[in-house]
Amino acid sequence: MTHVVDGNAVANRIRDDLRNCVDALEDEGVTPGLATVLMSEDAASETYVSMKQRACEDLGIEGIHRELDPDAPADELLEIVAAMNEDPDVHGVLVQMPVPDHVDRAAVLRSVDPRKDVDGFHPENVGRLVAGNPRFKPCTPHGIQKLLEAADVDTEGKHAVVVGRSDIVGKPMANLLIQKAPGGNATTTVCHSRTADLGAKTREADIVIAAAGYPELIDGSMIDEGATVIDVGVNRVDADTEKGYELVGDVEFESAKEKADVITPVPGGVGPMTIAMLLYNTVAAASNQADVPVELP
Ligand code: NAD
């Protein structure tokens, strides 16, 4: 029987443990604070930010939110981030991506105090991750590590194939998998849009992590018998539903499930983990900045 991993259940367990951490911080007079900035009218970005803020509220984390007109000058965004960096009640700062074209994305990522960079995208934190000394692990790949752990999938000595090389999923995922650390020690291949014969690569994998952003790119014929399949993709495809679309992953679930021993669904797999790990990083940031140790899950 294939194990279909329940990402909501794993995320809820982590959130329950984090609630205890928040209570322990509160006992020492520290309320973790997460500041978010949105400079976009994109509906998906608005939804993501409000989900993050709601999740904070639910855990007792103080949410601070600022919105900027997408036509505002870039300096205005940088000034807001600078003020959040200085605010002792703010332990985590997150600028929702994407930012408008006239704003230099790299400059925005550099503007966040690395100690408050709960997304883990500041170049200092990227460097620390690559060097094997992560301060904040980026939320989605960190969540995938937790999902693998919860599903009893040991990565050590396995061949992991990551499909996608983005800065937010593919690259940090591959970096975590090759670390000499728990959840790492995997022999790791990274595939991308220029990879020739993707199926030949994925068929060699004990663990496939699909993060291409291409609907149902990977089907059962590309999966080895008994493999673990983690589907990161969230793709809107036209459908005869009330909204006119439905969400599908990068994996063709039914055919892949026939082959896999362990598989994550979309929705309800990786998605809930991303927000849980953002809360994790925020609690870790508060604990570090206030110098109050807590036992993170
Ligand atoms: P991205 O577009 O930045 O990167 C996609 C990567 O996939 C690129 O590196 C590209 O080279 C590779 N790729 C594209 N087409 C390919 C193909 N045909 N074969 C092989 N490789 C191919 O996307 P991203 O930000 O990394 O996100 C990937 C997917 O994961 C998206 O669907 C996104 O919505 C989803 N996502 C989900 C979560 C979550 O929490 N569930 C979080 C982040 C991203």
C-alpha cells in the first residue's frame, strides 16, 4: 500500500510544538513578531501573505503587516524594511515576492537583517546553508525534510533527484540533501529545463522531488518501483469548477502512486509545511534575538 503523506497532519503537529515554544518565550516576556510587506496587487501574493499572518495569529505570534502601492518608489520599500530591522518587537521580516519590475529583487533580499531573514534568502544565509552551517533553512525545502522524516524516509545513501533549480526550492533543497547532517547525506542530482531525458534521471531516483512548476510533468512511467515522490508544484489548470480552474502538482498523482511507496498529494502535501516552517523560523529568530533557548520541533 502506498503511503500518501498527510502534510496537514505533519504541519499541525509542528505547529502544536511551536505553540509550546511560543508559550515558553511568553513566560520570559518575549512575544515573537513577524513583519510582512506586500508590494503587489497579485491575488495569489495577497492570499499567501494573509495565510501567513493568520497562521501567526493562531500561534500567538504578533503579526505586523505593511502594504505598499506597486507604483511606489523602491526606496519606500527599503525604508520600511530598514524600520522593521530596527524594531526590537520584530524578530522576522518577510518581503512577499515577486516585487514589481522597477524594484531590484536582489537589493530587497540584501536589505533584510540576516538575523531576521526568516525566508533564508539573504546572501549571507544562502552562503551559510551552502557551507553547512544554516541559520534559517528556507521554508519549503525545510518542510520537505520534515515530511520525509515523518514518513520514515531515510535520505542517507539514497539517490535523490531534484527537478528544478530555483533559488527558493530546487537549489536549497539540493543543498540540504547533500549536507553531512540528518535529513542529508543523499547522493543528489539536480535536473532543470535544459536536462536531456528527464525520465531517465528520475527513474534512477530513490527520492524524486518535483519542483518545476509544470503541471503533471512527471508520470508513473518516470518513477522507479518503490520510490518516494515529493510533489512541490502548485499549478492552476483550466477546469470545469466554480472558480474555472483547479490546482494540480508537477506529478501525475494516480500513475505515480501506482509505482511509489511514499507520495505527497497536491493539495495537502508540501503546501501546509511551508507555512509551518515559516512559523518555526520566526520562533527560532525570536529565541535567538531574545537569548531565550527553546526546544524547537
Ligand atoms: P521556478 O519557476 O522559479 O523554477 C522552476 C524550475 O523548474 C526551474 O529551475 C526550471 O529550470 C525547472 N523546470 C521548468 N520546466 C522544467 C521541465 N520541463 N523539466 C525539468 N525542469 C524544469 O519555480 P519555483 O518557485 O521553484 O516553484 C516550483 C513549483 O513549486 C511551482 O509550481 C510553485 O508554485 C511551487 N511551490 C510550491 C510551494 C509550496 O509551499 N507548496 C512553495 C514554493 C513553490
